[in-house]
Amino acid sequence: MVSSVAYINNYFPALTHTFIYQEVIGLRERGVPIKAFSIRKPTLDSLSQESVDLYYSTTYLLPVDIYEFVRAHLYFLLSNPFKYISLVAWLMTRRFERRIKDRIRTVFHFCEGVYFAKLIRRDSDINHIHAHYASHPTTVALVASILTGKTFSFTAHAGDIWTDRLSLDEKVKRASFVITCSEFGRNALLREYFKGDQEKIVLIRHGVDVRKFARRNGKQGSGLMILSVGRLSPEKAHVNLVKACRILRDEEVDFKCTIVGDGPLLNVIGSLIKEMRLEDFVRLAGGVFQESIRTFYEEADVLVVPSIKENLPNVVLEGMAMGLAVVATRIGGIPEAIRHNETGLLIEPGNVEAIVEAIKKLSGDHGFRKRLGDNAGSFVREYFDSEKSLSKIESIFKNKGVI
């Protein structure tokens, strides 16, 4: 009998993490037995239509059944008090960057991990745990692994490598293997957290469905159409794009800009657009379901990703696959996809003038813009096809005896 893999995430499925739920869908279509678990439960109306079925097939830890939660803790405490207590002590004596806050968070993560351990212990098919994001979900996976004896692995993405690093060195050491989506992230893990066998840290790119995000026919009409897609949060730096649009308007560049996304800075960015009197030039489209995002790519000429803290966002790959000229910052794993003046334009993070100059260059040279888009589409199909990424994940699961 083929063993199952328990996938554990913080929110699943989530609109902002389409690459995770698409990975689960893709692996299941290949026959890989994935059982999805999520710490928190998203609202049904926040989900793309393609992910609704996952909502109903996922087991959620929260909101918790208090009776079952207490039973789980009593079970592990009474069946092996030494393991239970020593695990708590070990977690509380790790090195934390934000000592009090991180210890409090770890207590909650431990409690959730014990409950998760009881859930997967009941399922004899589950042989392995895989977590997405090295922070909260991997702590839960680590606790469950120690209590049940099941192996675990995780995929590290961005902030969980550089900022939210709860006991990351221990997690890497204890995991069967670690996946990361960029060479930049892999090198960081090897350099800072793991000095052993380098094969343990595996590079598997997220990839993009190049059949879904196939080359567009091209939009009709005059004026440069600028698109930016991403969560409206400080690290995505959409404020800098709005400031660049003010300069472009003052310099009488013919353009329109659409910003797709939702997040904590939605009102801030909306107010900035009004303050700069850009209502006729910049539009906030809000959050968009995955099944509708292609329309925005089809209407655009240029995709701008102005992030100041990033690894390799999938929107870069989607825009490239659609044949857009992409302008993105020279940070994280972005240069692994965008080769300056070949498959897109790279600019320095936080530099508003650089955004302006890149857009002006693309606005004034249609041939150059088309050449970048053509090169970008070919590059993504060669190196970032999601089918190739899924094959690699399936292969590592088989090679490690997970399935």
C-alpha cells in the first residue's frame, strides 16, 4: 500500500499562496496521496473557484475542539511523560531573536503540534509530514514528528528564511530534506543553517502552468498599460510604483497603471493615489481570484514588481510566461528568472527613479519591449514549467521513501 503525505500549512487553500494549493492539486493528479491539513481555516468567499474543493477536503486544526485538544495533550503526556516534557523544555531553550515574543509563539505552536500529532497518529496511511513555510507550520510538523516518530520535511520560501526564523537551524538538521524555490534561498540555508550534506537542501522551483499562462495575442489600443500584482504590504513597495506614476504623469508619458491585490496598505495606497491626483492614471483593482488574473495580464504591456524584500514571486513567472516585459528589483531569487536586458529589466530596490526610467525605456521602444517578452516566455517554458517542478517533488518523495 502506498503511504500518504500529510501536508500542513498555516492557511490552506489561500488566495495569496496559489503555488501551494496548485502543488497539492498537481501531485494528486499524478497519483501522489496527499492529505491536506491547515492550522487555520480560510473563509470560503476568499477562495478561487479552482481551490474550493480543497477547502472541503482539508482537516483544520483551528477552531479547535477543546475536548479533543485536551485529550491529545493528556494522551502524549501520560503515554510518554518524559518525551512530552523534554520536548517542551527543548523548544523553550532554543535561541530566539525576539526572545519573549518568540517563546510565546512557540508555546502556541507546540500546543497545535501536539493536537496535529494526535490527528495524524490515527491515520495509519500517513508516513511523512511536509510543511510549507519554515516558520509556524514547520514547528507544528517538527513537534508532531518527534511525538509520532513520522519523518518530516518542509519547503522554505522567503521571509521564513531571512526574518521569521524560529529554530530554523534545528528544523533543517532534523528534517529528512528541505526544498527551496531559488538558488538564492538554498545558498542562504547552506551558508547559515546547515554545514552537512548539501544534497539535503533541494532546489525545486515553484514553476508556473505554462499552458494556462500561455502567450497572449497582444492588446489593442495606444498608451502603455502597466500592471503590478501582489499583496499590498510594506515589503512589496507598491508605494514606490505610485510615486513613479506621479513622475511619469508629470513628464507626460502616456500610460495607465493597474495594481491588483489586497492587504494592510490598501487604504494607504488609495489615499496616496488621491493625494497625488492620480485617479485617472492608477487603479486599485483589489484582490482577484486566480481564474480571473489572466485577463489583467492580457491587457498589460509591462509588469512591474517593485518589492524591497522578496525571494522569487510567482507573479514574475506568470508575467514572463504571458510574454510581458517585466521590471523587477534585483533582490532574492528574481535575478534567476530575469536576466537584465534579456528576459526583463532589473532595478535596484527602493529606487523610484529607476522604476521611472525603466518604464520610459519600455514605453519608447516597442521592439525592445516585444523582444524582452518573447525571451521571457521562452525562458519560463524552458526552466520554470510547473510540470517539471511537480516531477521533481514526486521523485524526491519516492527516492526518500516517503511514498
